Amino acid sequence: RRRKQQSDRRSRSLISSSSSTPSTVPPELREEQLSRHTLYFDKEGMDSIRSANICIVGLGGVGSHCAVMLARGGVERYLRLIDFDQVTLSSLNRHACATLKDVGIPKVVCVQKFCQELGLAAENIDARVEMYTEESGPNLLSLDKGEDGKERKWDMVIDCIDDVPTKAALLTYCIQHKIRVLSCMGAGGKSDITRLHISDLRAAARDPLATKLRQTLKKTMKAAKDKTNGNSTQDSQNIEDSYLDDMDALTII
């Protein structure tokens, strides 16, 4: 216990003296901060997590928790946060990190500040206060080249939007551009955690949002296909529907 107390005092001293920003964590302490994750995922797994490029669209009750846990879990090279909305009093019952003092500020700014307090560098969190739409999507999901001049790709886009047409627009773009996407369904009014289900979109059942999304996504995918290639053939229709069963392309929670 004495050794742990001495280590904690040393950690606080190093963090406070390393920079004028208290959230700046020296590399050796960042390793200690993530040590329990490393025991589980091993070094190779943690290297993959820490170097991931992740985008979260929607920073409400689901998206804010997702962003915070990714930050706690070690995602640190590049985290993009997208949401147009502001923190409200009524959202404090479910938001991961917002408090009364955050009411009125953009949700992405609130989450960005909290992630920095967990040790993420400000330059590695890209906060976009903007609504995702079919028109804004290509710009919001674009990635600049890395420092080595090579093209960067998303390791994962996480859909935490609660509007069906907007979800469908995001998923359509990701499927077309071969971006892995994890899409979260409705959690409001649900209390039985044992019924949490991870599946492909076709197998998602007894979830009204999933049912509506499946119907809407079929239409948006067909419209996008028609816009690109003219009228769809039967072969293109089969390809168009393959995302319904392919969890590597689209995973539903």
C-alpha cells in the first residue's frame, strides 16, 4: 500500500510538472495508465487500439459513452467527434460527461474536453460541430494523408445517430466506400441488458429502429446505386444487399 501511495504521488507530480496543462500525461505514465488493458489485449493488441483512426457520429447518450470509453481504453492517435447539437438540461440524465456547467455548449466540445482530461492530446481529437447529412458526409468523413504522405483510412466509424434517414445516409456512404461501420440501435425505454444483441442487420429483430433502418437503407442503397450506375441489374442488386449479412461491413448493436 505504501509503495502504491508513493507511486501515485510520483504520478501526480510528473503530470503536474510536465506541462501547464494538467491533463498532459508523460509516455511512461500513459503506459501505466493503460497497463490493465495491455494485460488483457497484450502489447500487439494495444498497439492496434492506440493507433486506430475512429470516427463517432452522434454524441448523445450512446455516442458520449462510446467516446469516453474509447479514450479510457487507449484510442489516442485520431478520434473524430461529429455532432451538431448542444448539451441540454434534459440530456444530463444520460450523457457520459456533461454537467450543469456544460449546458449550452456543443456536445462535441464537452466530450473533447473530457477526453483531454483522460490524457488524449488536443491535436488528436477532431471535434466537428456539424450535422451529418448526405451532402456534408463526404467532407465529414474525409481523411488527410498521414505524416508519411500515405493515405489514411478509417479503422471504424461508429453510428450513434437517432434519426433513421440520417443513419441510412451515413451507412450508405460507409458501405459504398468500404468503411467498417458499427451502428447502434435504440436504447431508450429499455432496461434488460441481457437482451443486448450484436448481429448483422438482417438478423436484427424486435427492434423498431432496426426494422425501420433496414427498410430505409435498402431504398438509399438502391438510390445511390442508380445514381452511380444507372438502373440496377439483378447482379448489382445482389451485391447491393450483401451488406445485410456482412458484419465486417456493417455490425448492429
